[in-house]
Amino acid sequence: MGGETTAAVRKARGACIVDVSGDVTSFSESAIKGAWAEAVATAPRQIVLNFQKVQYMNSAGIAILIDLVAEARKTQVRVSLVWRNEHFEKILKMVGLTRYLTVYSSEAEALSAD
Amino acid sequence: MGSMGTTIELRLPSELGYEKLAIALAAAVAAKMGFSDDRIADLKTAVGEACTNAIVHGNRSDSRMTVLVVMTIEPDRLSVDVVDRGVAPIPQEVPAPCIARMVAGEARTGGLGMFLIRSLVDEVEISREPDGANQLRMVIHLR
């Protein structure tokens, strides 16, 4: 039922941006982790997850983010999230993920913080 | 919108994706009742998690089973009951997720759904019917 996830990789200012759209749920794992692996293979110093076009995320989606953060720590890549969505930023703070993943309101902010 | 104790029922196939119908209906009802956008967003997440758990755990994603969602409108609150067939019981207590251990790869990334439900609504009640069905009741108060 609707909301298929797409994830595409592009480069900007030495970082890799993973543009995600649609829903982020258990169905998203393959698309997002596939794009993540593609981004990591380019050995960037930073990966920015761009969720500006994500409409809905559930706890399975949060679990995917946790997995990516865990991966980033192993490979020592800085990871950040771009998502101007007060509700989901609150959710991520509630589960404690914002201690490990900084959330920015724009891509420019995320890239400037590097 | 409805007088005291008006109920709206929805029966979902036990297939992931259909929880979005319950989410949309809960949001529409809450908006009509005058809840704020923030509270509606909280309710949407909680209802989504409850229905997902019912589909996946309560009904084991068995398409022969359905999830019943009953919304009860009262002057000062909205209750949403999610009922599944109870193949797996809903745990009464779920430990708070330990993100540090999950990020370190030392713990499974599970239990987040129930944690979110309990954090986002005003009341949560879990019960098991005599026929084994699980019922999860979520209540938000209209302040």
C-alpha cells in the first residue's frame, strides 16, 4: 500500500548525500542500505541522509537509522540527517538517537557543519 | 461530531501497509475533535505502531486474520482500541530501549514501537480477552 521508498546517492562538497523519499518502514531496508553501501564505497568523510521527502517513518525505520549509525561508527564516517519535521525530530530525540545523529533543517547546514 | 461514546470501527487485513488506513482515520477523527497538530502527529505514530504490532506479532501477518480498530469519541478524549487474534501476547512491560547498546551492536533494535506508544499517548491499557485476543487501548485527552 503506497509510499514506496527510493534512495539515490549524489556527491556534494566532498560528502555523499543519500536522498530518500517515500515511507521509511521495514520495506525500506533494502533501498536505504543499498544506497548507504554505495555511498560508503566512495570513502566520503561525511554521509548526509536527506529525508526532506520522507512522509512517514515508523519504529522499523528508526531501527534502520540505528543500524546506519552503528555502521558509520565502525567505518568512522560522519553521518547526519536532514529533515525539517518537528514531530520526527522529537521522536528521534525521545529514543535517544539524536545523541549519535545530528538532525539539520537543510542540506547546506549539514554540509557547513562538517 | 458525534455525541458521548460514538464509536467508529475499522477492520484491517493483517498485511503491513494497511496500518496507514487506521492512521489516516485516527488523524481525521482527532482533527475533527479539535486536537492540535502536535497531538494528531503523536496519535498517528502511536496508532501506526499499535497496528503494525497487531499485524506482525498478534496476527503473525496471517492474511486470514484481521485487526479490529475501534475509535471511541467522548467530549474530553479519544480512545483507540487495537484488537488482534493474540497469537503472541502483548508484553505488559517493555524495557526502555538502550540506544547506546543498539548503536554499539550489543542489543537488538526492538521494542521501539511499544516505547513510542507509551511515550506519545496519555493512557495505555493492555488486556487479553478470554478467547486469547489482545486489546491495546490508547487514550489521548483533549485539554
